[in-house]
Amino acid sequence: MKINIKNITWLLLLLAMWGCSKKNENYKSLIKGGEIYYPGVIVNASYQAGKLRTQLIWNPSPDPKIVKYKVYWNNKQDSLIVNATSHNPLDTVKVLVSNLTEGTYNFSVNSIDSDGHISISKTINGVRVYGPVYAGGIFNRGYNADNPFTVDITTGVVKLNFNQITLDSVTINTKTIVTYINNAGETKTTLLKPADSIVTINDFKFGTDVTYQSSYLPFRGAIDTFTVATPTLFPRVRRIGDITSLYIKNAGYPFVRGDNGTNKWGTPKDWQYNSNVLNQDGGKGGGWSWDNNGCIHFEAKDYSGDGVNNGKVYQTITLPAGSYALDIETAGYGGTFNANEIVAVGNSLPDISNLGNPLAIYKGDQNNMGGVHTLSFTLATTTTVTFGWVVSTQSYTYLQFKGVKLRSL
């Protein structure tokens, strides 16, 4: 059979033209009503972490037709509308999303124009929201366990020593508030900055507590600060060492006289005494003499006369809670006597006939009175105490003391 090549060529051309026409009809049906338009998307989307909330941030699209944005989260189960107030891409849009639970979220943002066209979604993934779980895992700053505080014995200035912290950590310490009681009994606060490790307190009332409480940002740039729920009690701040000058007046080495006399016998300045020690110079002096350049001095009247009976020389002070040692040094003695060095609670010393159970006592006589005697005691709270001597002697007896020292242990 003879095939006509020319007829076949025309047939193929007709089929091709028919196919193109069909495709054009299908395309027109897809774009019926005009071309598809997508509004411009937001740029530079990010977030700032918060406490059961977050703040979404982006730069707006320059598309002038955009009138609002719709934000979705929880797989589009939750959403909110944000009105477009700027089309300047240099501006910043901030959107606060609240009432969230702690966890990680993915957000999507669509731009919507005045004709209702919706843009392609811009996603913000891995948005952290912080809450009680995070709050339960933060702690107050640590203090230097080896050297928690230093005290200037002379001025009473206190320095609290904290540990240094890492400033480039993810969780950011913002501040630590230190609370204390001042010398006037007022509650005061002072700030420990993240970069600092020492808090200086110039007016601290010893024997009172110090607490501190730290605050943190969960993430750099977060919008909310978390504060540790419970303050931490700082180790009890106390003076350590010789604190004589802070509490005791006219402590000796030598003792200074307090009367206007010029003879050997007088009375000790800043100390209290009872009339029983005033047995010299016609009852004008006693309890102090110029021996040893100035000393506390008990002696029988004119040395050979009647002895001292229940003579007392003492001083009353108020000490904060803590452990203490009172050192009393003898200068010289002779004869027969009963000498008691005492620390007692309250404003007076007991009588020699009923010494009771004072905080501390050293019972001395002619057999053991020499040297330095240490009276140790502990106070649970701020306490008023009286310390000094309760003495009875016989005739031809004298008893002298050089000085006293008070130490905090």
C-alpha cells in the first residue's frame, strides 16, 4: 500500500494545534478572575522570652496594601490579629502573647491586605515560654564559704563576700537584694550587682540576721525577671577578735581615775561601784589607786584595818548574740581574800553570799589569783550583761588588776 507522506504531515499539524488550544482553555480556567496575588511577608522575625508569655518581634513588610497580620500557634488552634500601623521596614512590630503555659511553641504570621489576600506564612520556631518549672530551678547567689564576711573591729564596717558568677551564661543574674538591720533597728536593703562579689555595710547591727534574694532573666533579652522564691540566710555576721574598744570603757592598761582627787586613792572612771569599796581617805576613795600607773584596787582600810566586805566594781554593756571571752589580768595581791570575777545577765552583779549561776565566773583567792583569767560565755540573742568583781578581804590584804579585754570567738 502506498502511504501519502504529505497527508500524514498535515494530520500531525492539526493534532498539535488542537492540543495547544485545549491547554490554553485549561490555563484560563485556573486564572479565572485575574492573577493570584500574595501580600509581602514580614522579615527578621524573632521573640523575647517571658513568664507564661512571649513577645514576638518583626519588621513590617513595605507592601502598602497590608492592613493587618494574623498570628497562629498551637497548630492554628489559637490566633490573634495585629493591625498594621507602619509599612516602613525599619520600624519594629512587637506583639505580646499572654496566658501561655510553660514550654516551647511554634508561631506563624500571615500578612493580610485590604482585599483579603493572605501572604505566605512566616514561621517563628522554638519560642521558649518560662514558668514555675524554670522558677524552681534557680537559686540565690552563693557566698564564699571559706570567708563569708570580714569585719573591721575598729569601725564595725562589715563586708559580705559572695562568689563570682559567670556573666556570659544563658541565665542572666540581674541583681541580688541584701536585707539587714541597721544600728537604729531599721530594716535596710542594699544591692549586689552581677559583676560584684562584695557588699559593704557601714551601719550593721551586730547580732541580727542578714538575708539575700537573687533575680534572673531566663534568657538574654527576656522581658520578664524571675526572683528566687525564698531568701537565703547569710551566715551570722559577728566581730572576731579583740572587741574591747567597742564595748568596754576605761578597760585598763592603765585604768583611769574618775574623781577629782590627787591622792593615791580614787574611783575608776566609767565603772560603777558600791559604797563598800569606798573605805580609803575617809570614805572618799577606793576601787582605784595610782599603783601600777592606775589599777582597780581593793584593799583593807589603811591596809591594817577592816577588810572590804562584798565590794563591787562593775560595768554593764549590751552584746549581740555570739560567743565571747573576757580576759581579766591581775596586777598584784597579798593577804587573804575571796575574789570573784563574774559575767552575769542583767544590770548588776550578785552578792558574794549568793553568787548563783552567772554566765561565767572565776573564783579566786590567795592561792590562784595570779595571771590572766578567761571567762567564756555564749549569748543566744542580744543580751545586756554586767561584768566585774565581787570581793571580800580580811585585814592586811590588797588586790589589784591591770586591765580587761573582750574577745569575740
